[in-house]
Amino acid sequence: MSAFPSIQPIKGIREVFKYPDDSSKQRAIFAVAESVLRSPSPLSIADRETIAAFTSSLNHCEFCQGSHTTFALKEGADPEEIALVTNGEYEKHRLAPLFEYIKILTLNPSSLTEDDYHKVINAGFTEIELHDAILVGAAFNMFNRIVEGHRVERNADTWEASSKRIHEFGYGA
């Protein structure tokens, strides 16, 4: 059941901004998504979508985990790898140091240390890659709370169509 009976059921994050009609906030939110997930980065779009799905799995946000898993697959992520990542079995994944950093940032941000930073850098990632991963993780902590706060339904039926639209036109479309 939706947190807002007058607009239930909420099938996706875009519907959150239909009540009240709040197109300026919708544009701002999707500009953030477009920027952190699609702008030029040394991390591929598939990598950033995988980080989004991973962050959402940490937050138990089934809608975002499922949708961004679908989006990552559309961008070329390996299905077996992303399944392991979103189930917390990421230790052997090439992005494991970034996932560990994002896990701490998501679950206990004040416990991050300089050592956590050095683990990422010593694993061969650049500061820009870490920066971009942090932006994705932080954005998805926000998006997960928007989705969960509004009780957006897990809706796998829409994810494939959304992934095609986003792949072709980006998040602003």
C-alpha cells in the first residue's frame, strides 16, 4: 500500500513527482541521476549502474536494486557478476575495493578512515574513480529514501522498457 492513498499505487520514481505536480523537483532529481550515471567518467556506465544497484541492495530498496540491475545489464554488465554483487558476494569483483568503500559510506559513514581511502587507491583506482563512485553511492542513498519514503512498488514489468529509454535518451527523457 502506498504511503499516500490519493496517489496509490506508485509504480515508479517519476510518479512521486506527479503529486503534487512538481516538475521542477523532478527535473532536478533526474539531472542528478543523469550526471552521476551518464556523464563522462573513467567508470563505465555499467560500472556506475552496478554501484547504484549495490548501494540499493545495502539499503534493501528492492525497486532501485531491481531497476538499476536491469539498467546495468542493458549497459553490458555481466548477469552472474551483478547477481553476486547485489547479494553481497562482491569480494572477487574487480570493483570490490569501491564496493567496500561504498558499503562503509552507506552503512556507517562516520567510520570511514584514511586507511579506507588508501585501500581503494592501492588497489589501482584513481581518485576520480573513487570520487565518481562516492557520488553514485551518495545519490542512491538519497534515491532509495525517496523511493522507500513514498512506498514505490517493486515493479519489474516496467524496468526493461525504462532501461531501453534510459539507454537511448538518458535519465532526463
